[in-house]
Amino acid sequence: MVAVAIAETDRPAAVGASLNVEGVSHAFDIDGAALPVLNDVSFNVRPGEFVALLGPSGCGKSTLLRLVAGLEPPRLGALFEDGRPIKGPFPSRVVVFQDPTLFPWRTVWKNVALGLEAQGVLKSQRPRVDAALDLVGLSAFRNAYPHQLSGGMAQRVALARALVNNPRILILDEPLGKLDSLTRISMQAEIAALWQRSGFTTLMVTHDVEEAVFMANRVIVFSDRPARIKADMTVDRPFPRHRGDPKLAELRSNILGLLGLDANW
Amino acid sequence: MSTYSTRSKTPALARSAGEKAAPASHSLSFPISVAKNASGALAGLAWTGFGLSCLLWQDLGDWSRTHEVAIASFVFAGSILTATLFGRFGGGLQSRAPWLLAFGLFLTIWEIATAKFAWLPLPFFPPPQAIVEVYTDDWPKLLASTVASVKLQLVGYALGAAIGFLTGVLIGWSRAVGYWVHPALRFIGPLPATAWLPFALFTFPSSWSASTFLIALATGFPVTVLTWSGVASVSNAYYDVARTLGAKPSFLVLKVAIPAALPHVFVGLFMGLGSSFAVLVVAEMMGVKAGLGWYLQWAQGWAAYANMYAALIVMSLLCSGAITLLFRTRDRLLVWQKGVVKW
């Protein structure tokens, strides 16, 4: 492999947390029968890494994210944030879902303020909300209601709502899946730049192979349900990346081959 | 000097510009403005007609306010005509001109059909002046009845809405509460609240507290069910988002479940208001010896049909006013919703 081109030292060291997934298996109860979704999944993420999770639709990637977020406990195995077991949701690990799920009864500003309000620190930390809105370029829409926003703007607000908590692990569950392709392309670069500047660890589920190799510095490919790790590869290309980069194209066709889709490319 | 001259010039310029512009705009909007003025003028004529209909023939019965009603309608007709003539018929009034016309015509026909020729059987269909007479002569009793009704309705409705809301949130939120309350709700709720009247009248210390209970019951059932369904239908995604951001259960109830359920709650409050009006009137007729329901009953007992109509009009204004108030409150609280119905 080529030498790591990302200047790891440029980023603040303490921001990102490490994540260890150890022997995790999970299943859902459907009509009394257990439907296995994760099968003995283990991997470690170093602090500040950007890991993309790829796999066939419905293979259990999003379930894995819910386990990392602490929204559900795994049936078997354990997950650790910086060596401490994950036992429930905590604002150091925030999720941006495929749907922005903004609260329609709150203005944009109050949506972004949600985490600080829930943690009871909003009164002293109001400037953080303004800063987060600035970061996603939506300060002018602070008093708008979600129904007045476009899909891309709503997803930006959801991103600001996550970032305002200074997460150590940012969990992205197909965050750009429902956006139009132009908005998606610009937001891919924005999120990658944000991650580079802030240094949080990022875990992103996506269906878009190009998106994965463009944004992440590591791609984990899962098998069909129940999901097992099929491949774990490093994307050692420098940022900012170019979509025309032949190395990325090569990597993309490798991954499509792993997903059994090379014949269609 | 210079300030003086600019001051004097500006209005003059504006005036001359206005004069020049006026004929052009007039010719442009000619048919529309004529139609508007015509409906204003016709409305004025209709009210003049109503005044004349009061005076042209002798009353068949003994009503003391015929002349006053005639004078009032002439005054009203005069003000409509003046407003139309001088273009001071503001947008609101202008859009109401057709209604004023229709209402003036209706009153004229009503006057002729009752007081003058008795085409409608007389004691049952009193003329307008008989109803006006109730307001001018019997207002103390009517006012006392109105106050009594409003008080009973307010207390009963507030209690029912508050208890219904709390119960709904609890059932929607807690499985244990749902287990115990749901069957009771299914058993008691669908029963019309008026069916409890005999029970309430001998169980409660006073007929007033019994009626309050019945109104609260009629309000509480729809509010409970809709609050409950509102809380139960809140998307899990909202809870997931709030939980990952560090929300505690109290935050999930107060800042997620309740605001998300509010649109449903208002539907419940609206339905509760409707059924509580029905209970209010029945309770006043059967139990409490006060209020507009009782006034209706009393008027009917004495064959005082004019009083009955007068009370009905007050009651309709009150109920409509209460619903308007509820919708205004909702519009204020639910500005974030798209496309809410305007009442």
C-alpha cells in the first residue's frame, strides 16, 4: 500500500474516540421467529478515522449503527467507545439519519439547540447553536420552520443539530440518500471537509460506492444478511479528492465486484 | 421659505397626479366598481325597505318596539348608503355588502310574513321587533342566564379538557396505565354523557356540580382518546433523535410526545367542545335552574317564543365564539403546521 497521505497530525488529537466492535451478533423478532441480521461482526476504528460501511440493501448496516449509538443493546458481543462499554445513547455519539427528522414544531434554531437543551446546558451555551448554524451556512434560516426548507437544507440542519454537541463519533446513516444528485455531490465534499477540520471519528452507512471511496479513508464491505465483514480496505488518497482519480475508480470497481455488481458496470 | 414651498407643493402635486390618474383608473375598473357600489346601494335599499315594512302596515299584535326597529333600520340603511356614496365602504364591509343585502331582504320578508299579515302562525313565529323587545326589556334575566351558562361551561370544559389531556398522555405513554384505563375508557366513554344525568343528580351535592361533572365527562372522552392516539402515533424516529442527543424520559414526554401530539389534541378539544354544548343545554334544562338552557325551557313553558329565539341567538353566538377562540388558540400554537383549516 502507498504511504498514508492524510496528515493525521493536523487534527486535534483528543476529539475523535476509538470504537471497538467485538463479536457482535444481533437478530430481530419477526412473528416469533428470530431473524439474524448481524453475524459475529468485529472491527476496530482508530480515533479520527472515517469509515464507510457498504453492503447490500437490508443487510444490517443500519442496525449496526443503532448498536453503536446505543439505541439498542446487541444480542451477543459488545461495543466500546474509547475502551468503555456502550450501554445506552450518549451525546458523544450522535446520529444523522437518512431522513432529517427535524421536529416540525421547532424552528431551525431550536432544532439545532435540541441536544444542548436536553442536556440542560442551553442557557450558557447559546453561541454554540449559532456557530453550528454558521458552519452549515443556514444562519439566515434560524427562524424558519422545517416545512419551509428544501431537502438539502433540512439535512444540513440535521447535521448542525449533531455537530453542536461536539460529538466524538459522528454516525451517519445514509445521510445523503434522499437528496438530489447535485446537492449530494456538494454535501459529500462539505461533510468530508468538516470531518477533516474537526477530527471526530465518523462511521457512515451508504449505498453509494463512489460516495464511500470519495469521502472515507476506510471502507468495510458487508455480505448479505446476516451481515458478515467481507472486506476491509483502506482508501489512501489525499484530501481534497477528485472524482476523476483513477485510483478511486479502480477501488470502486473492486468494491462493486465484491458486491457482485461488476457485470453491471 | 424653501421648506414652506416644498410643503405646499407636494400635496398639490400629489393631488393633481391623483386627479389625472383618477379618470383612467375609473374607466378601467368601471364594471367592478359599479357592481360593488350597486350591491352597497341595494343593501341600503333593502334595509330602507325593512324600515318601511315596519311602518307601512299596522302590527297585528301588540309589540312596543316597532318604531324603534324601523328607525334603527333607517339609520343603518343611511350609513350603508353614505359609506357606498363616499367610497368609505372599507374592504371588509364591501365584501359583506351582498350579505347585508340578503339579510335586509330576509328581515323585510320576515316582518311582512309575521307582524303584518301573519302568513306564518303568530305566537310561534314572532316578528323581529318582538325579539328586539326581549333584548331591550328582558336583558337582566338573559344576561344572568348567559353568565350562568358561560361559568358552567368554562369550569366543566376546563376540567374535562385538563383531565382528558393528562389521561391521554398517560395512556399513550405508559403501558401499565393503558392496561387499566383503556377498558374503563371503552366502557364509559361511548355512553352519551346525558345518560348519566339521573345518576349525577342524586350523587352530587348540587345540581351545579352534577352538571359540571357531566360537561367534563362529555369533554374528557374525545380529548382523552385523541391525545392518546396523538401520543401513540409519534414517530419512533423523533424519540431516537432525542435519545441520542441526551434526552431523559421527562424531556421525551414534555418536549417530544406532547408537542408532536398537539394537532390531535386540538381535534379532541374541538369535538369535546361540541358535545359539551349539548350536555350544557340538557343539564340546564333538566337540572340546574339557571343558564340559557333553562331560559329556553322557561320561555317555552310560558309560550314566550320571542324569548326563546332571543336566547337561541345568544347561544349560537356564544358557541360559535367559543369555537373561534379555540381555533385562534390552535392557529397560534400550531403555526408550524401547513394548511390548517381557517374557521
